[in-house]
Amino acid sequence: MSYPPLNCPVCRGLLRDFEIRLVGPFRCPTCGEQLQIPSRYYNGLSAASLLISSILSVTMGLRGVILCFVTVILWVPINILGLVVMRSIWPPEIKRYLPKDLRLFQR
């Protein structure tokens, strides 16, 4: 599957998929700047995947503890599939890394 290229917002250098972390900071291999993908990208995808897996579980007629168990089991492959699909449809926005303690004072 061919994904749209992702570039460093600082130096415009090409970022390969294995160099990008969904959670936490990572460095640009060209300029060394610390970068990040905003947490809303993965959190939104995870929430949507959980919603889809719970709807599927309820549709199968499951209830109680089994409903919870199957929902979590279904969530994993649905989340992985969602990552693959989202990466090609809606690529993540890459920004400079900003530590959490500095975000409090950002306007």
C-alpha cells in the first residue's frame, strides 16, 4: 500500500514510516528536531475503534462480561486496521515536540 509522504515541518526532510512514533516524541533523521503526532490522532482513532467493536459485539447479541471481553478482543484488530486505513486517507499531522509542562503556557 502506498502512503502519502510525511515531511518534517522544520526542514521538510522525508520521514519514513518506521521513523515515526504515534505516541511520544521522535527525532527527524535529517535535522534532529524532536517531533510528535498530536495525541488526538491516535486517541480519536482508538475511541472510534472501541465504538465499532462494541457495536459489533452488541449486534452479535452478547451481554454482560462476555460483551466486554469480546469488545476488547475485537478492538485490537479493528484498531490496527483503522491505523492502516487512516494513514492513507487522513495522514497524521506532524508538529514540533512540545513538552507537556510547556503546553500549559501556550496560547
